[in-house]
Amino acid sequence: MAKDEIKKLLGNSKKELDGDYDNFVKSIKDDLTSFKKKTLDRI
């Protein structure tokens, strides 16, 4: 493979991983918010 191809693949992988990470963080924050809300409703 040419160096340019490798750089392109790495760039695409980084973008995909960054997107997955952002989605994961958002999911965790949403779960935490939901948990806090349910806990406060029970009190």
C-alpha cells in the first residue's frame, strides 16, 4: 500500500472512532441523567 492510502485509512478510522466515542459519552450522560431523575422521583 502507498503511504497516502495508509494515511487516508488512518484518518477515516480516527474519524469513526471519534464519532463512536462521542456517541458513547452521550449515551452515558443520558443514562446518568435518567438515573438521577428516577432516583429523585423515588425520594
